[in-house]
Amino acid sequence: MAGIETWRETVPALVADCAERWQLTVGDAYPAGAAGHALRVELADGSPAVLKLIYPHRESEHEADALALWAGVGAVRLLDRDDARGAVLLERCQPAAALDSLEPDAALDVLIGLLPRLWTPAGEPFHTLADEAAWWLSYLPERWEQCGRPFERRLLGAAVDALSGLAPSQGEQVLVNQDLHAGNVLSAEREPWLVIDPKPLLGEREFSVAPIVRGSELGHGRRQVLRRLDRLTSELGLDRERARGWVIGQTIAWDVDEEPGPGVEVVRWLVD
């Protein structure tokens, strides 16, 4: 991600500022994330928490707003925020096992229970799925060419067709999370499982299954991918074809690269 290494150089100073502001005792850092830096901390009263510094970029711009709206329902609680520093103080999940430690169908049971609790009506300041789809469409064909046509044109065409058709014809708009996969759900004490690291959008419910279906956390294979799509859409009462289209569109938008990720194979299975 462009600029993140420069941002990481500012992290020690940001941690020091946040520790002073919130009177934190700073502990060990979690493994470095793709778009942030999180540390175990203790509050002034000795209770555990997490300090997270968010790399400023489009997808996580309103992470704190999403957590505030959910207010701890199915997601970690937002204890405080410092928007100027891109810092959030969060409830700490303990024992913090990732959901993908469960057997895949058991993990899907958890996700099927969590998703309706997260589909909250919302408005400003969140980006809309329609705007996000327009952004993906604005760069996809050119990016595909620049990367040396790293996968078949028919997959690019399927993504463009899906995004063009789905965005203007959506159903009810709710808060959806474009990165809700089994690695971003942790075991906790307050609730059995809590969502972390949201990348929120306002869009129709069908979009919510995209990161779960395309992700390899619960198995990477044609049978596993189709089972996830079938279970999520049937048990949550979602339109399967719209959900399938969103998986295709978002996956190609996120995976168009000189060395595309495993999501391209997922798209092949869904297109075929």
C-alpha cells in the first residue's frame, strides 16, 4: 500500500502521544497489519484494552464511526477515539482466537448469526457501495492493462458487468463490512465472538457475503466457495445471484495486480 512505510515511521510518536493522552501502560504489539498498528495496553485503572493506529486510507476511513454505531453489538466496543491521530482505543478480545480456528461449517454458523446484527441503518459519514463500485469501475480496465492482463478478459468483463448492473439496483441500504472474513472475528468474554477491523460501506445486504465467500480462511476450493455462497444466501434470505455478482466484482477490484491473488480463482469458479 503506497505510503504505509512512511506512515509506520510516525507510529512510535503516535503511540507516545496516545499513551499520554489516555494514561496508558503500553504492552506488546500485535503482528503488523496491512493497514494499521495495534498494541496491548492497560488503562489507568489497570483494565485491558487495545490501542489501534489506523493508516489513513479510503477503506478504513470510517472504522471508528462503524464501531460507534454498532456500540458493541456483535463487534468490539469503541472506548475512545482521536481522529486527528487516527487512533482508537478498543475493548480487548480475550482469549482472541480467530474464527477460522473452528471447523468451516461451525464458523459459518457464527457468521450467519453475526451478520443480521451488524446490518444497521445508517447515513453520513459513510461511503456508499454505489460510490465504491463506481471507483472500482474507474480504474479496473486500465489497471488490468497496466498489470499485463494478468487474468482472462472474460473475468474482467464479468466484474465490470456485475458492478455496472448491481450498483444502481440495490435494495435497502444498511451498514455492511467489505472485509468481514473469519480472520477478523475473535473469541471474547463479553460475547462468544466479536468483529474487529471493519471497512464499512452503506449498501445492500447481499454485498456482505463477498469477503466471506472469496476469502480462503474457511477453505479454498470450488466446493467450499460454492457451499459458503449457498449457505449464506439461503440461510440469510439473500438473493444468490446478486450476492454472486458482488463477490465477482469486489474480488476482481481488490485482486487486479501483476501477481493476482487466489481470489481470481474464486471468480473463475463463480463465473463458470
